[in-house]
Amino acid sequence: MTPIAPLIETFMRETLVHQRGASRHTCDSYAQSFQLLFEFAAARLKSKPSKLMLEQIDSGLVSAFLEHLEDKRKNAAVTRNVRLAATKSFFRFLEYRQPAALDQVRRVLAIPFKKTDTRLVPCLLREELQALLNAPDPTTRDGIRDRAMLHVAVCAGLRVSELTSLKVDDIDISSMSIRVVGKGRRERVLPLWKPAATALRTWLAIRGKVATPEVFISARGEPLSRWGFAYLLKQHAAVAAHQQQGLAKKRVSPHVLRHTCAMIILQATQDIRKVSLWLGHATLTTTEVYTRGDPTEKLEAMEAIVPPHLRRGTFQPIDKLMALLKSTS
């Protein structure tokens, strides 16, 4: 029997961080996946997570864990696939570390990903977005910070990890642009709209000198976490819902702000390549999802199409007496 704890530690600290150079966000996602898996396995096997053995984490247990995510935790298929991807990555690492468990490893790697629905991306209407941006109180320090955060997040279409990791040195005050390090360590420079630039300048003026290099900090002077931003966003969305009733029916997440930015740029430029560059996508395939949610191009196609001719005809209603006789026959 092989203890699994040392293998997980080696995978997380050496393989992910040093050999692959994975980002902090990726490491956090993997750690959360393994935490859920081992908590489920420990409860199922009536053991402590630190006492689990590699031989116990077989394909049957992993499949039961995936069903648990969907049935008990009510996770979507996308989340299920994320947890499975982390598990498969660890078992691919085991292929060359534990050759005796090769059959077990291959059975886990054979577990298929679940197909997911390709839905329209959720986004906010302009009136809803304006109500959300107006929600923070500009007369308080936290309100000025939150207003700047929301404006920068929408303007630059930032992922929540990109927003919370934005540093003061990444801001060019003269041109009022920001340097963003996105997925795959791809850097991009984005200009800020005038309202976003004004909100950011106001925040930087009262932010003060703190040891933390991140732009957006908590009341204790610590970097604001991605969960902290999501919590603040939820609070401001609830306030904005009093003005725009449609917000009460929408789930306003940090990624919805990114989708909203993409739709604004697409409608303004009608160029999907500019949307891709703005958001920092690796390929245009990722950006094509926004064209399905924008009706502008469909309307242009309708105007350019000559529809088939509709043959003229007149409708004559049937005689009431004949209709009565036909219905009774």
C-alpha cells in the first residue's frame, strides 16, 4: 500500500510550481479539487485524509466522487469536468512514479469528460451596468475603491485573478493604461476609458503608501482576494437591483462583467479580432461565443438576404352550417 499524501505534496510543490510553472490560480484550483476528492474518499472509506492510500483512489471511487459533485453539491457539468481534469493530471504524473499502479492509473484516465451545453454568455444591459457602477458610495474610502474596481473590471474586461493581482507598477499614469498578465502569462496593455481612468486616479490619490504592491487592498492593507471582490460585487448588485429590477433575476459574477465588456466592444467595433485582443484570448475560437449573443450581425444578414417570394392568396372562411355538419359527421 502506498500513502498518497507524499505523492500529492510532490505533485503540488514540485511538478506544478517548479516544473510546469503553473500560476497561483491554477494551483489553487487543483488544491480545491484534491481537497474535495480526499474529503469524499475519507468519509466513504471511514479514514483520515492523511491516511489514504493510492490503491484506494481507484476509478470506481473517482466516478462516485464525480456523481457526488453533481447530485449532492449540485455542481454543473463544467465544474465536474474541472475536478476531473485536476485528478487526471495527478494520475498522469503517477504513470512514471508508480509503475505498479499503471492499470489503476489508466482506468482513471479513461473516465470521460461530460458534454456540456453551449449557452449564450450572460451579460448586463447598459442600464443595468450603469446602475451597478453607480452603486458604490463615492463619499467613503471603500466606496471610492469599489467604484474604481468595478470601472476597471468592466473597462478592461479583466478576469477576477487579473484584477486582484493588478499592481501599482502596472499602471501608466501618463497614458492612463494598464499592463495585464493573463492566462498563459500572456501580457497585454489596455487603455482605460475616461470614467474608469478618473475613478482609478481618485482611488490612487487616497490609497496611501502601503507595503502591498497590489492596487486594490482591503481595510487592513492586505491584497483583496478574488472571493472578497465577488462578495463586494454581490453587495453592490443588490443595491443596484433597487433601480434596475432585471438585476434581481441575474447572477452578477465577476466573469459577467468580463462578458459585458466583450459585448460592448463587439457592438461598437463589429470586429471579433479586437474583442479577442482586448480580452487576451489565445485564439478567435474562444471569442466566437460572443457573436452568438449579439443580434447585430444577424440583423445585417437579414437585410442583405432576399427572402423567397410568398405566393399571394386569400382566405375564405367556411360556411357556419357546413362547418357544423362536418364537425358532427
